[in-house]
Amino acid sequence: CTSETPEQVDAGSPSDFGLYNMTGNVFEWCANEYTFRYGSDKADNVLQNSRSIRGGAFLFSDSQNFRNSARFSCFESSCLNCIGFRIASD
């Protein structure tokens, strides 16, 4: 990423699916609670008051973070300029 701040949503070219900035701009909040072991929903596996975030963000330079499958935790009460959300419809 070449910026020190988030980019405008439609900056650059869309993907083959017509989506913009799916990785590397800001992390995106996910609806699911963060679990230590992905795919398990057992109570002892959940990090309390935490949600999953995905997609990488402009603040990080490690290329491993710039994947849709990269998964991190963030407390629900967090307010950071490197985390956003995407509105979608079925």
C-alpha cells in the first residue's frame, strides 16, 4: 500500500467482481466473534467481546496481512481509522 491514510472507496480499478479495495486499504469488520481456532464455536474458543477483522490495512507492510483470508481480532468497542465495514446485499 502506498498511502499513510485510507484511500477513497473507488480509488483504483475494480476487481473482476466489480469490487474495490478488498485488501490492503482498511480491515473490515466481520459479523462473527473471533475464535482462536477458526471454524470452532465452542465457548472456550471465543475471545470475549471481540470480532474478526479481515483484509489487511494501510498501516501494515507485511504482505501476509494483505489477503482476504488473513484474520485478526479486535474488540467490539474499538474505533480505529484502519477498520471499516462494507455494506452488501443479497
